[in-house]
Amino acid sequence: MAVAAKNNNNTQATWGTTSNGQIYVEFTVGAAPSGRIPPTPISAQTGCYGVSYVNFSWALGNQPVLWLDVSTDPTYPDGVYDHTNVSGKTSFSWSSANKMLGGLVPISDQRYYWRLWDGVGHVNAPEIAPNPIVVASCPSPTLTEPASGASNVSHSPKFDWTDSQRAESYGVYLALVDTPQADYWFKEAAGSQTYWTPASNWTAGGGAPSPPANLPNGRYRLAVVATNSSNLNTYGTVNGQNYVEFTVGAATPTPVVQVQAPSNLTQSISCLNPLFLLPAPSCPLHCASALPAPRRQPALFAPQYGGH
């Protein structure tokens, strides 16, 4: 804005000036525009709550758009990072229940880098030297009793496993090996052990008969599923398997199928499923493989990557 002063004869004008000698004053209606203020990464805290998680936090800048990127490579090459829109937010909790847009979930003991993008540029965390985070390990329960391969187990056995961190409950599955995989008995337990007795606490699944007061002789498989407060599940394991097999009564030899090889050599092949033995007419060329569906299906995730 400028102001000119005129005399009475309207023949001479004088410009008004400011204290710094300018003949105008400049002002802004509304908020004054400013340059880019980037977001500031604060922290990435990792832990386990039934599943591994990472809690990211940052301070907002002055741009309306904000994305969070994660990658196993600090250079974030195409196809090796994933992201999610966090516009207007100051934190994001990343887990198998809250994935990146491309489906990426945090994997225990995996190293990740992270950065923020505000539509103008990227801000690494920290900006000068990217500092990776290592996702906390979230161990699954370990099946301990009966021992794998045990025989002469009681007709009213105790079932035991190690606690899974932050588990709210456990689903316990038991079935005879030589029955269809849909036939099993189920029980929910609050702690890390339970008993067959009283059998009335167990329920039959699929076409299984009512739970007997005492388990009859035979080979059994036991599986345990740990469930957290978010209904995310993890199978208990032993020796890399998600079941334990034991025998009530005396052990019997495992059935084998004799296969005649082209070289006239004879091979012995056991045809076993992950949890139950299923009829498989074409065995050993094909062995049916299935698990009983737990009441809350365990979440099985694999990393998937995608870029923006």
C-alpha cells in the first residue's frame, strides 16, 4: 500500500514513507506463507504383544501430505519397500494386524529402515545416517508334555507348553492320528497346561465322537494355538513342527508304503500329514496335508513389498 499527499493547489504530491525509507507498506491478509517445514522422526519402538509390532512417532511439518516408508534396504529401491498414508498423524503402530498398504508386516529379528515423505522430499530417520530398527522377537509356545515320540502315555494325560508372551488364551487340539483331519477334540485353556480329565471340558469337532472319559490306546497328535487380545494366533511348536505326536499304551510300528523304483531299489516312505493321517490313494506320490481350523484361524504372514 502507498499514500501520496497533495497540497491545496493540487500541484505537488509527496509520497508517504516508512521508517526504513520505503514509499509503501506491505502486509498479508490471513496467515503469512512460509517455506517447507519437514516432519521430524522421533522414535521407532518395537516389542511383542502376541505378535511383533513397531510403534513409529514423529513431529508434523507444515505440509498436508505425509507418508511412512519402511524397507529392508537403506536405499529404498523400487520393489523393496512398502508404505502407508499417515497424513495428519503423529504416530503409526505397525503389526500383522495393521499392515503397510502393500501388505508388508514386521518380521521378528528383521532389520528395517524407515523414513517420512511429505510430498516435497524424504526425511530419513535420522536424516543424516539412517538408523535401522530390529523387530523384537515374539516366540511361539513350545510343546513340552507329552514329549515328542513318547509312548505308554497315561490314558488321562497332562498337556503342557511354555507361555507365549502376552497370550490371552490357548486353544488345545487333540486327535487320533488314524482319523480324518476334521475329527478332533478341542479345549480352551487360560494357562500353559491342561489335562484330559475331566473329558467333559472338551468338545468334539468335525465328526469326532464325544470325548471319552479316558483316552483309548492309539497314536495322537496335539496342537496348541496361542491367542492374544487382538485375536491373533500362533501355533506352538516342537522340533520345528506345530504338533507333538505321542502314543497312549504301547507304541506300534509306523505303517510304511513300499515303492518299487525304476532301478529295482525298494524305498520305505511314511505317508504322514502335518497333524493327522488322511486317506491318500496316490500316496506316496501325493499325501494330503491339512490342519484343523482353529476357532480363531492363526495369522500366517510373509513379507510382501510394494512402492508408491
